[in-house]
Amino acid sequence: MGEFLSVRSRGIDDVERVWRQFVPSARLERVDPRTVSFSWTSVELAHFSAVSYELAASVHSSVRMTDQIMACRMIADDVRIESEGRPVDPRRPWVTSDAGADAQWTGSARVRAFVFDRSDAERVARIASGDDRLVLRRIDPQARDRDAATQWERSFAHVSSSLVAVHDDGILAAELHRHALLSTLSAFSTSYAEAVQRAHQRSSAPRAVRRAVAHIEAHAHEPLTLEDIAAAAGMSGRGLQHAFRRTLDMTPMEYVRRVRLSAAHEELRSGTAVSVSDVAKRWGFSSASRFARYHREHYGQNPAQVARMF
């Protein structure tokens, strides 16, 4: 069962109170109280919310998310958005998770947002992609291109208007939630989009490459050489190198590293790791500093940060 909410107000406290109900980390840091006019509509499900609001005010707002993912489109004459200290094009939708974002505007702004529970989103994304070890991460805050941005806005319009009518129907609301999530993860550069692409590449890959991939994923926790993988694939090491480059745009050993990095990241997230160096060694990284560099490049965080979070 979903909950429909509609609010109209001219009070600053109402604005922040309502917004923080959906995004607990949201802050209105500077607001001119003389200019406030607020109109809000939302539908909240168990792991997902669709939000539309208009706020007339001079505002500086921020969100810092750890357990949520928010995709947002902000329409205003004078708006500036930053994520990780870099400007975001306000003419396109943008997505934020761990990195957070800051926005400033004067006058009136119209905001449209999907807010997802991160753990549930990751569960659905793993099922949809077929990657049981997928860790959701945002690669770029902005929509991939103009077509992706347009498609996301169409999805938002469809989902938000439909939810108002069917939020009490659990089955239909769940379908709309799934559509909102997968359209969002596909519209932006995310690890989900990468996983879907890899799945497509694997399904159309030569049989030898599929055999090699299966061998790597089954034995990533063991010592592996190019010769081991080539033997499992039934071809020469040189031939396997060429086949991987042609099909997956990486070498077999780069694929080994990616699989091991994903497994190490999952172990850090589980909260059972004794130390980062132990995890690095267990998954075949002889240098803890090199493991940390690979982890930062792929996940945007130091491994120690992930271990502390969980």
C-alpha cells in the first residue's frame, strides 16, 4: 500500500520537514523566509518514492546519501548544481547517492525526483542484470545523453501520474516502482548499465570466451594464470587474448582482476573483514596500495571507507 501526500505551505519549517521525510539527509541551508511558497505532491511506497514539488524561494540545499539513491530534475531560471565539487548541467536529470549534491536557486524551481532505497534497488538490479555480485554505483551524475534524459523524464511523468491513481494497488504499484528503477539505472552511467552490457556481450560471445569467463568466475579465489584460463577455454593464450579484446574489450587477466575486485568489495561491505590488507591478499592482490588504487578507480571510494560504513 502506498501513501499519497499533498502539501501547500508558506512556512520554511514545513518545507524542510516534508522533504526530510523522504530524504533524511536533505538540508535547506539558506532560505529567504520572505519568498517562500511551497507546493508538494508525492507517493511513498515501501522502498521507493516519487516526488513533485514547486518551491518559490532563494535556496541553498544539500543532500548526503548513504542508504538511498535519488534521481532528480530541477527546472529553474537561475539554478546551480554541484556533485563532488564539480558542476552538473541543470538542463538534464542527475543522480546522486554516496557523493551527495548541492543546489542553489533564486526565484521559483520545479523539482521532480525518484528516491530509491539503495539495498532494495541493488537487489532488483542484481536480478534484472543476472549479476549476483553487482554493487550499484554511479559513474557519472548526469544522464548519459539527450535521448536518455528525455526518456527518463517521460518515465517520471508516466510513473508519477500513474502512482497517484494506483498507489493502493500493490501489484501495479510494484510494477511502476520496478519500471522507475530500471529506467533510471539505464538512463545514467551506472554499474547496472555496465552489467547489462557485459551480459549482452557474454551471451553473444564466442563459446571459448564464455568458457573462459565461467572458469574465471568459478575459480577467482584460486591462483589463476593466462595458461590456466586458455586451457579451460580450449584455445591458445594468444588466441584467447585476441578473443577477449574483440568481445569484452579487455584482457583475460583484466577480467580476473575485475571479478576479484568485486568479490573483495562485497567482503568489505559485509562487515566481516578483519583488515583491508587481509581482504586484498585473499583475493589475489599482493599490494594493498595497488588494491586501494583499483578500488578507488572502480568504486570511487577507498576500501577502508567501505569497511567503516558497514
